[in-house]
Amino acid sequence: MNAMTIGKLAEAGGVGVETVRFYQRRGLIETPARDGGIRRYGKPTLDRLRFIRAAQAGGFTLNEIAELLALDASDERERARALASRRIQE
């Protein structure tokens, strides 16, 4: 599961290939460099894809998800908690 093509990534994440590409265009998932002409995705990308899908199911918008991902990378846990609490209240 460490060298998945976009098709395998999409299948494992329960989405279509175009959804993966859409998330890449939105900056939610990184586009890896080509390896022998083919892009390969690892488990961290699959984990991120699953997080995005779960957050959407929880009612978060893609903009909010992007903010959560950025906050996670910067360790701003208080802002992430505030976003989650607001979503729960809604």
C-alpha cells in the first residue's frame, strides 16, 4: 500500500479518481512527482484522503477542512478545537 497509483488510492479511499484530482487542485492532497512516468501515492496520502472524507461527512466544508489541515501542520490545536466545537453545535 506504499506505492499506489491514483486509481488504487481512489479505490482505497472510497472516491473516484476525479475526486482525488479535485482535492489536489484545491491543495488538500499533494501531487507526487512522477516515478517512471507514474505518480505513486503512499499511506500518508490515503490517511489524508480518508480524513477529508470523514470531515465532509461530519459537515465540514472544504475550506474548513483546508484550515484544519493547516492547523494540524502548525500545531494550533485551540483553533482546531474551536472549529470542531462550532461544527458540533451546528
